Amino acid sequence: MLTGEARSYLSVLAVLNPARWQDLIAHYGLDDRLDSEQQKHQLEKILLEKITHQTSEFPGYAKIRRVAVIHESWNIENGLLTPTLKLKRAKVLEKYKAEIDKLYIGH
């Protein structure tokens, strides 16, 4: 989910597909528990590079500057998706407020 309304830049909350997660940690030699801040930072850097590559032709104001990895899937049961599988942005923003605020510390 893209965030950044009324902020100085755009960020992403990324929920990883479990199968792709396993591929990613195997490819980059990461620990699947992500115990350390260094491991988390490395994963966020990898994801940001992938996002930057995919959005390289976007104008500067539309570029993604930070990524936060969310390990909980978003689904109907936890109230983050509607029955038609649309994202409930307000609920996501509320639930992950602390993570989003960390993305903008110092800006």
C-alpha cells in the first residue's frame, strides 16, 4: 500500500507472499526470522531497489523513498480487506500507524 498523503515523500507498506518470501531469503541469503535491525534494513533495501526499478520512469514526486515490511497478511478476517477484496485504507493506516510514522522520522 502506498502512503504519503500530506508527507514529504511516498512510502510503501509491503506484505510479502509467503512463497515469494522464501525465494527472496534464499536468493539473498537472509535469515527468515529477521531478528536483527540489520536484517530488516537489508530486506527493506532489497525491496526498495526492486520497487525503484519497476517505477524508474515515474516523475520524481511519484518515486518511492521508503519501505516497511508487514508480515501479517491482509484479509477479510482481520478486517483489512472488504468482502470484495478491496483494501480498507483507513483501517490499515490506523493499525500500522507506528510503522508508517517510523518511515517519516526526521522529515
